Amino acid sequence: MGAKDVLVIGGGIAGVQAALDLADQGIKVYLVEKGPSIGGRMIQLQKVFPTMDCPSCIFTPKMVAASNHPDITLLAYSEVSEIKREGNLFLVTLYKKARYVDEDRCVGCGICENNCPVDVPSEYDNGLGARKAIYIPFAQAVPKVATVDLDHCVLCGVCERVCPAKAVNFAQKPETINLEVGAIIVATGFNLYDPSKLEQYGGGKFANVIPSLTMERLLIPNGPYGAVVRPSDGKIPRRVAYLLCVGSRSRNPINGYPYCSRVCCMYTIRQAQSTILNLRKVEVDVYYMDIRAYGKGFEEFYRRAEGVGVRFWKGRVGRITEQENGNLLLRAEIIDGSDSRIVEQEYEMVVLALGIRPQHRALAKLLPELELDDYGFVKTAAPKLDPTTTNVPGVFVAGVAEGPKDIVDTVMQASAAAMRASAYITNL
Ligand SMILES: Cc1cc2nc3c(=O)[nH]c(=O)nc-3n(C[C@H](O)[C@H](O)[C@H](O)COP(=O)(O)OP(=O)(O)OC[C@H]3O[C@@H](n4cnc5c(N)ncnc54)[C@H](O)[C@@H]3O)c2cc1C
Ligand code: SF4
Ligand code: SF4
């Protein structure tokens, strides 16, 4: 522990990539993740544009490599509670939450969760499916150990009795861990725009108006329902609408933030194609302002979606009204050349491409001197030529914590941040 070690905060693809790049150079890394497993948002996705790779297939090997690397100490289910500066060192205090399961004993067999009587909405399935009060968040979780969610546990003791490894331990206490590091990489990722703010789209109350992350889970064959069905009644939808830029690119603060969330056009095009390929007899409409297909292979990907039958409507949806049967009536202004017209169309399900928001509150508390931009993303000192260095010497940033971006750009920025952090500690 010391000035030659690095702390990485956040175990999404940005944090995992940065940790691996540092550790592969022989640098000791502490990788801290607040959730019970590393993986971040990428591990929740059905596929990734434009290659249509399966995210778990390409990401799980990296997650496992990070947890097995001799120079990476993985501290999942932990949060940084304090960072102090002393000379060249950052003195870091971590709070390791109690899982009420002994990580060294648990073999990840899942017998406890199969016997636990309590169902809780699954975070991994974005609230759609259920997990148990003792749970392993998903099949490829790293570390693959159970965690007791004490807020929902009824203390029946069943898990303790059935565990063959005697790993359940309700006497476990949270731990405080003190670290000394020379550099920090912030890779805390993102949240999505809160749909309850959007009264005109039902304020999050219409069962069949779902966020795009929920659609990711519905499109996965082994997802919560094993099929794309409407949450209200389990019916297979025959007309699905996707709305782009929800909470993004708005000049009116009531409807969101002015910036572009960068990934929504492309993941919506992917989801729209997958919806058609999955359900076959379905009409899929995308309402958009512009399609920003800016990356390598993106324009071709967009054209392919048109080829499989996705219809694109240039315009803005002003209001969604819920019908008695759960269908949704959309009122939109459609731009047609230099003309515009108001249309009303009925759908059985609507997917909102919610804008990307930073997880900045924890950071503002831990590193108050760290400069954030107007929207709460971490500001870089030289956005053009040094896009990972922050205003705080020794603190670097990677991934969506710095601004909305896709996985390719996240991985590149993470490797760049690792390089900068490595050079920084070498010169200390
Ligand atoms: C619906 C949807 C579909 C998408 N589809 C695609 C696609 O097809 N292709 C593509 O390239 N990109 C896609 N993206 C974008 C992709 O998800 C991101 O590029 C990627 O997840 C960014 O990784 P990250 O590590 O920066 O952030 P995240 O994935 O958000 O990971 C951040 C991690 O940090 C942890 N964390 C946060 N705060 C703290 C803290 N204080 N202490 C400890 N840990 C913390 C979080 O728990 C999380 O595990 C999609 C995004 C969405 C929303
Ligand atoms: S706590 Fe016990 S029963 Fe549950 S996964 Fe771990 S070893 Fe299996
Ligand atoms: S003690 Fe809690 S976690 Fe264990 S089986 Fe009972 S309800 Fe589930």
C-alpha cells in the first residue's frame, strides 16, 4: 500500500478495463464497487450495437480476469467513505458493507436463494422480475457469492439452515478498511433520467410505458419473462413505439437536459431490430429528432434496421394517454419535408430512451474540489488533448462518469486513464 498503488472507483466496464491495464503493468490496484457484483450497466444489456455481440460473453472474461488478477484487490459491496490528501498520498477510508455471508466460504451454489421465502423486485432485471432476500444478483456475478438484503429479510433462518457451506452469518459486521494510494481513477458511470418527472408520458405510472433498460431485460431470452410481453397483462405486443431523446436535448428544463446522451439512437435502433426479429408479427415505430449514427458501422446498422421493417418518424411525441385496455395513444408532431402535421397513433407498448445522468452526488461529497460540468459529469482539465486528467492532481476519470459515451469509447478512455495514472505515480 502506498504512492505506487491506484484506487479505481466503480466496477463497470470503465473501472474493470482501467484496473486490468494498470495491474498488467505490475501496479497494485484496489477496485471498489458499491454493488454486490462488478459489471455495471453493460452486464444488463441484451446485445451491443453495432456488432450485436452478447455483452456477458465479451465482458464476463474481463470481470473474472480482474477478480483473479494477483495485483487487483476487488472490494465489492463497498463504498469509499472518505478521501484525504497527505503529501503525495491519498488516504482513503472504505466502508465494506456486511453481506451476512462469509465470502470465503460461499460457493455460489444458490441453494439459499432457492429456499428463501421472500421475493423482492430484481435490480438486475430493472425491477421486472424477482430476486430473493438472499441473492446472487445474476448468474455470471463476480464475486459469485450470496448477499442478504436485510431490508427485506424476515429473519426466518432458512438460508442459514440449508447452506451446505455454513456461509450465512447474521453476526457479520461491516468493516472499515484504510488504504493509501498515489492516484485515483473515477469510473462511477451513470443513472438514467427519472421518468416520474415526465407527466406528459405518464410520469412513470403507465405500466406499458417502459424505460429502455427494462426493454433490454425483456429482449433477453432468459430475462424475467423469457419473452417480450407487456408488463400489465403478459400480452405479446403487436405495435411498439420507441421515443428517442427522452430527458435529453431539451431546451425546456421541464423535459430534461440540453445535452445529447449519445448512445440512445444506436441502442434504440438495435432494440427495434431485435423486437422485430424476436416477435416477427409486430410493427415497430421510432420517433426521433435526428438519428446520430456517428460511429464506425453505425450508418449501415441504421439502414439495416429500415431493411428489417423498423419505421422512423421524424418528430416529437407531445403526450401519451393510457387507454382502459393498457394501450397507449401517442400524439405527435411529425416533420415531413418543410411541413409538419399532428398525428395520433395507438400502440400496445412504448419504450422511452431515457437520457443519461451522472452519479455525481457521492463524488461531490468525497472530492469536493473535483470540478464537475454544468450537468454533473466530471470535467477534464484539457478536454481535447488530455481527456482523462481532472483538475485534482492524481485524480483521473474514465467512462460515462466523464460524459455519455458507448462501450468502445469507454474502454479507450479507461485505458488512457490507466496510462495517465501509471505515468503519474511513476513520477511521484
Ligand atoms: C439502455 C442502454 C443500452 C445501451 N446499449 C449500448 C450498446 O448497445 N452499445 C454500447 O456501446 N453502449 C451501450 N450503452 C452504453 C453503455 O451502457 C455504457 O457505455 C457503459 O455501461 C459505460 O460503462 P461505465 O463503466 O462508464 O459505467 P457503468 O456501466 O454505469 O458502471 C459504473 C459502475 O460504478 C459503480 N459505482 C457508481 N458509483 C460508485 C461509488 N460511489 N462507489 C463504488 N462504485 C460505484 C456502479 O455501481 C457501476 O457498477 C447502453 C446504455 C443504456 C442505458
Ligand atoms: S450462502 Fe450457502 S447456500 Fe447460499 S450460495 Fe453461498 S454457499 Fe450456497
Ligand atoms: S433468513 Fe432472510 S434471507 Fe434467509 S431465507 Fe429467511 S428471509 Fe431469506
